[in-house]
Amino acid sequence: MAWLQDQFEMDNLHWYSRPPILPEFWIPIAASFTIGLAGLWTFWYFFSLWRRKISLSWMKIIAKSKRKHFERNHKIPTSEHVWNTESLIRAKGLKCCVCLEFISPVQPLGQMMTSENMVHRCNVCGVAAHMICSPNSQKDCKCVSMFGSKHVIHQWTVLWTDVVDQSEEDQYCCYCEDLCSESFLGGPPIYCCMWCQRLVHVDCQSAMAAETGDICDLGPFKRLILSPLFVRTISKPGGILSSITQGANELASTVRVHLGSRSRKVKHHKGMSSESAHDDSNDDSSSETTLNSNQKAKESKATGGSAQRSAENEHYSSESDGREFVSEPKRLSSDETAGVKLKYALSELPADARPLLVFINKRSGAQRGDSLKHKLHFLLNPVQVFELSPSQGPETGLILFRKVPHFRILVCGGDGTVGWVLDAIDKQNYESPPHVAILPAGTGNDLSRVLSWGGGLGAVEKQGGLCTVLHDIEYAAVTILDRWKVTVEDKKSKNVLLVKYMNNHLGIGCDAKVALDIHNLREENPEKFYSQFLNKVLYAKEGAKSIIDKTFVDLPWQVRLEVDGTEIDIPEGSEGVLVANIPSYMGGVDLWQNEGEDPENFDPQSIHDKMLEVVSISGTWHLGTLQVGLSRAWRIAQGQSIKMQMFAPFPVQVDGEPWVQQPCTLKISHHGQV
């Protein structure tokens, strides 16, 4: 045994005493591997350049063919591009539609942004061009009006970027039925129609046009697309007379604004111009529709809608510079058409048409409104896509579609944007209000979750993108949603201070404080809110700041709650009271939880039972545990009419729109159903 131990130690000594093996064998292998990697990289680099050169040659062939096609065929409508200046970073991956070169950065990161770092992007069709190239662009933009034509003509274009979410079945040539997707070597050049989104080989296009007359049927979404055959331009800028008229209107508007500043109580008359009407108008309900968080010091009457509109044969839209649809929102009297410059009129549409009116809020959630707008302009008629802003509300689009039967609405935004649009619809007094679909582009998207439209744009893209959304709108079932009127009254004078309309929930206390902090942060630094996930992280961060700060411990004694005329005690330890209309809060939290145990025999929650549910929470830590499913909200009451008396200032939020409310009486009553 000792001999074996000595032998083992001798072997160990020999092992450690041996000189390390010189990696002579590995040096050639490592060198060969490095040379191989360098060779592969070099091959891939030159192969990419070769593919790019082939792609560029195909693009030049397409451009040449398209130019000849335009010269031969006078049926093709022409339309100039509407150029907007955008950052070069946002146009990454696009090709210039004039010189056909890729648009790539010309300066290293960190240097100041100059005109060389900017590109032109068409507001209608989404193509890009270098600043020096755009003046030489062809008039091949998407023509929104073909009024007077018998048929819609295909408008073939090059897919400068992936602007549509096409399925695999749509990747085939509509003439020869061969695959149109790019091959390993680049593939043959293809066209894409800006109306029906069908693909065709450039070599097949002439033969197909000869057989079919190049007639377009608008594709699978023809019922949702506002056909350009029924869009008529009713005004055009014109010469010296137009300039004189415009100057006179501007001078008159300036004088009226000056007079309006001296007297706030100016009565509107029938002949008032649109600029004066907007500047002098102090209608409270239209201001509240914009979801402004500032309080109004003046009294306002809470009415359920505006006056009845007069019957008209045509419906109007407007634009400021061709097709940039900008107008001033204002409520209309029964004998007015619009407080904006009239640009388009819609003639009578076919009986089976179900055109889609789209509203986009660029500031919602991850702020992807520009990308959505370009894609929807390509899939639909740009006339039916409106961008919401403080200067343009939903009223402009609703006026355009006011007499169109069976039209539908798509809201691209968060819950606040949906409420904004529903308020505007309510003021139109439709006999049969249009159905509203939601493309969830906000942070929480609670109403969208409840109505099965998804919890965010990421989920929508995973399910097929915008094409799937349009298909779902075509065949979606209709459901009913309760809407509630929130009236804020002065405690002493009983005057109405504020009127809002609630779709989701109302909160007083700690949850409204977090929403207010996030709102202020968004106003100061909107660039931070570019991701739905990061938005939720910021919510959690702001909520964590309030865990130690017990600001609302006195809420049970400073807020008096009445439900259906019966006073209800708020549980001790509550720092927030929530009134819920839907079973989703903070991005999917079910506050009421119908499936849970109910010792007090409350009714199950429903979005159309004309009942509200009242719960309380003990603080921001309670909110956090609710989000991860570790706790439940405290059920307080359920009823049809709710009254809360506030004896101290509290943060208040309605559908995520927060403000600080001074002592008041807050009443919630059923407003209607949509």
C-alpha cells in the first residue's frame, strides 16, 4: 500500500515537473480559424455589395419601366408627394425614390443635426427622398381622389420598405402566381399596388394591364377602404384672388381675436369665420373632450350632446398643404358644416360599403403614431386617417363621415384617446352611432383588453399586424359599454365646476397621485415614454417613491361616500378609493374578481349592467401586490349612483387622466351606452 502511495506521488511530481506543452499544435489551427473568419467576413461583405448592386439595378429597371408606363398610359392618376422633414434616423432602411440609393447616415453619431441629417418623407404614401432629390420626384403619390372615373386604376409602386404586414399567401404574383419574395440573389423586380396591396412582377404588369385594363378592386379590405371614386376635391388654391382673400381673412381674424380678448362673452353668429369661432369659443365640453388636466374656474352645463345637425348631401374634410389634414375642433350649430377650410366632399357610397374612420394619437404609450400612420395610409385611403392633436380633435373626421351610413371607427391610442373619441361621437347625436374598434397603443390599454383587442402593439404584431386588425374589424361582434357622467360641484355654491365622462374607472388618493406624477413626467420628458414596458417600469418607480410617504392616511375621514343614497364607511387604513366600470385596471388587474369568494353577496361585475363597483386600497404597496396577483382590493359597495364629498384637496383621475381637485362634491351617474 505504501509502495502504491509512493508511486502515485512520483507520478504527480513528474506531472507537475513536466514543462507545459507549447501550443505548437494549436497555433496553426487558431491561425487557420482566424483567416477563415476573415475570409468569410470579406466574402459576405463583397457578396452584400454585389446583392445591393443587383438590387439597385433592378430598381433602376423598375423606375425606367414605370416612367415609360406613365408616359404611355394616360389613365393613371397623378398626384404630387406631400413632403415632411424627418430625422434621418427614422428613415433608416429606406431607399430614395428618386436616386434609388439607400438613405444612410452621412455624419457620425454625436454631431449636431443639420440639413444633411434630414430627409423628406411623404405624408401620404410614406416614400422617402434625399433633400436634394425630392424636387425631382415623379407625381406618383397615392391619389386620394379619382372622382369622375368609372373604375379605380392600380397605382403600382416599389416597396421601399416593409410597410404592410403581408401573409405568405400574399407573396405571389397576382398574374403568373409565382413567388414574389426576394431570393438569395435578390429576385426579379416587383410592383405593389397602393390600393389592393397585390404584388406583380414588372415583366407581368404590361400583360396583366392589357387583359384587365389595370382595374383595381381595392383588395380584401374594399369594404373598409374609402374608395377614391367617391372623394371629390371641392376647393383648390388659386392665384392672386386666393392670396387676397386669404390675407383679408387673416386680417379679419386678427381684429376679431383682439376684440375677443376685450370681451370674453362674445356670441357666435351664423356667419362667423372658423378662426374667430375657435378663438372666441369657450365651450367647456369641447375643452374637456381634449382631456386637459387643468381645472376650469368657470361654470359649465353638463349636457348629454350637442344640437341636432342639419341634413346635408355632402360631407367635408380639410387640409392645410395638400393632404395634411389639420383643422380646429369646435362644436357646430345646426346650420354649420365645419369650422375649417373645405377641401374634400364625399358623394354617396355603395350600399355595401363600411368605410373605416381612423384616429391616431401619436403621443399615446410608446409614441409609434408616425409608423402607424404610414402603414394605414398605405392600406387605406389617406383621407380616412386623421391624426389627433391639441389643435385637431375627432370632430373633423366625424364631420367628414357625418352622413355616411354604416361607417366604423378605429382608435389608435390609449384609454384616454378612446374616451376622447367617444365624447366627440356623443356630441354628434347619431341616430345609430358608429361601432368603435381599438388598436391598443397606450400604456395600460385596459378597455382594449376587456373588449379583446389586445394589451399592446406588441401583441397585435405577433398576431399578424394591421392586416389582421382590419380583418377582425370586418367580422367583429358588437358589444355594449356603459358610460358614466362625472360631475364636480362646488361645496358651497353647488355650481358645476367640471363635467367629465368615464368609461373605465375613477380614482381618488394614492393611485391618482402616481398617475399625476407620471403625467407630469411625460409632459416634461416625452422622449422617455417610447416603450410600453419602460412606461410600466416608470409607473412602478413612481409608485415605490410613495410607499414610505403616508400622504393619504386620513382619506377615510376626509372623503364621505354615498352609494344609491346610502352612506358607506370607507375602511380604516385605506389610502385610495377606486370606482370601476370594467374588470381591468393598471394593465390587466381585476379589482372586483367575479370568481373570488363573496361573503357579502355582491353581483358579478359587467360592463353593461348600469352598475359601478367601489373598492379601496391601502397604498401604493397594495397596488404593487395587486399587479402581481398577491392580494385583492377591498370591496366596499356596488350601485348605480355614487356621491363623494371631499373635505380636503386630493389627486383625482378619470380613465388615467389626473388632476388635483380642491374640496368639492363629486357625483357619478349613468350617462348612456355605446
